[in-house]
Amino acid sequence: MRKYHKITPEGTKDLLFEECLTRRYAERTLADVFSSHGFHEVITPGLEFYDVFDTASSGIGQEVMYKMSDKRGRLICMRPDSTMPIARLTATRLQNLPKPIRLYYTQSIYCSHPGLTGRNDEVMQSGIELLGARGRRADLEVLAIAVEALSRCVPNFRIELGHAGFFKAIAARLPIDDGAREDIRRYIEAKNYAALDMALDQLGESRSVSAMRRLPRLFGGEEILQEAAEFCVDDSSFRTLSYLQELYGALKDLGIGDHVMIDLGLVQRTDYYTDIVFSAYAEGCGDAVLTGGRYDNLLAGFDMPMPAIGFAINVDAVTDILISRGKGKKAPKVDVLVHCEDGYEMKALCYAANLSGEGLRCENSVFATGKESLDYAKQMGIPRVDFVGKTIETLTR
């Protein structure tokens, strides 16, 4: 007995009409931005070997991956992330290209979210990867492109800028194991103050513990960097704040400082990101519409070490925001319905093709009688019906 043949799996959904048109619009808009800055499109397989997403370097837990085996019994998974496959691609087919390598993509990722109802397990993402470039210029270029891309789609947004190194420097001073550090990281990322305080209460009071308590609240403008300075535990943490100050000032000089805020509680996937991290939020969406950062150690796992930075935009979230703001894309109305008498089917098809060539949107009638065609045109709001027989007659409403 079939039980599930009329529903989609949890975390997935069908897209209809306006949703499809709006998503395609968002994809094209983002692709235009990326290609205009010299980035080249790549597409990676929807299925990858599980080894590509080794959890030690990807920061992706095996419990969120959709896994299966191929015909040889090898473990494969549906792509849960686009950066890792692009790292694989760069280290193999693109290894001889001059650096830096600029790539962009638009493709779906698949991640299970047990216990998080309402999250999509299939998400369309569009993003860029700048590989083989390090330093301030590369970071500013990627941040500026992120701002430009979002401005073209959802102008009311903010980018939160942090640094993975700040959390790592403080967390390294805590007398706990890696598992406990990961728990604390997740509490900070989720802004779960109660769970964070409970975990830190077991450690006693110290400068590092006080810093961890304060970390998720270190959010705002440049003044946050001054406040955070008192929690610096070594030269490395001082350098992270100095670099954030430098980037923030440069973004203000570029005229996009109004879109950027400092968030030192931005600590997602710290085993993956090495330096700056950033997320973007837009009105109408509770989750980040963009996530990114620098991941200089990732390519070493594919035997081709090089610095890299990139970001991914949730195209589905952008689509929903556009529609909610009344900026969804509607299908153009049909201009002409072409009805034919028996025996004149090919004449009608050729006639409709000629009208289409003149720029009109034509639909061929599949009804047997003219009355049925007229009733259908009225129902669908088609203003003109052309009747094709020995002669051609036009009726307009």
C-alpha cells in the first residue's frame, strides 16, 4: 500500500509559478554580479564520496548527511556543502591554473535537520570561492561582492563580521576537552545564554571564562572592538581585533559601512574557518541569508594547500523575501489563444509560431469547439482569440 505518494519528504517542497520565476530571477541576478567580477561558473555532482566531507576538516557532522552506497559498496552522500567539492575540483582538474582562481556556483545542498522543524533539507545556494589569495585585498573584494550581490536582491540587510581566531584564542585557555569546547561554541552560536552559563559555571571564574560569557553579547559598531580588547588573552587575539578594525574602516571608506556590524559571537564551524567570518541577515528571514569566511587550511586536506575565502547565499531565502515584499516575478499574460478548425492544425501551429516571432505570447487551443476556446480565454484572462480555418478571424474581449 502506498502511503507517501502524494507528499514530499520532510524538509523539501514543490515550487510553483511565481516561486520558480522569482528564484530564477535571483539566480540570474547573482550570477551576473559574480561573472562581472571575473568569476567562472562550475557545477559539481549532487553525489560525492563521503571522504570529500571528512568531518575533521569540513565541520559537517555525519549525522546531517544523506548517505548511501554505490554499486561497489562505497559510501557516498548527497552534497551537503559546495565548498568542499570545489576544493576537490580545484586540487585536481584546476591545479595548474594561475592563482588566484575565481569560481562561482548555483546548486542545491542537502542536509538533514533533526529536531529543527521548518528547516529545509534541500537548499539552493549561490556563492563564490576565491582560491589562492590571502590578505586584506582579497578579504575586502569578497566582502564588497557580498554586499553588491545582496543589494541587487534584498537591499535591506546587514552583514555581521567576526573572526574565528578570537574565539579560538580564548577557548584554548579553558581547562576543558575538545568536546566541551564544541558545546560552548554551539551555545554561543545559538545565543543560548542559559546553557552557556551552566557550562561555564563549572569552570570557576577566570579571565577566559568571563570573556566567554561576554562573547555572544559583543555585537555592534566599532565600540565593540574597544570593549573586546580587555578580554584579549595573547598577541593573536589582539591582532584579530586590529584586523577587524582595519577591515571595518576600509568598508566604511567604500561607502558600505552602514551594512556592516561587528559580531565577535559569530563562531560557526571554527574548525573550518580560520580567520574572518561573516553572515548576513535580511528583514523577513530569521536565519542568515548569507554565510562565509576565510578557510586557509581546507585545501591542504586535498594535498594542495592554498589560502581561500568565499561565501554562499541562500537563494530560497532570497526568493521568499522577494515574494513577501511584493517583488515576486509574475508570469506574463498570454496575448493570443489560437483555435483551429478540424484539418487546420498545422496551419494553426505555423500561424502561432509566426505570432510568437513577432513578440506575442501565444497559446494553442486544444479544445474541439470555438465556444470552449472562448470560455477558456475568458477564464484565463486572454484578451484575444484567433480562429484559424480557411480564413483567419480575430475576436478581442
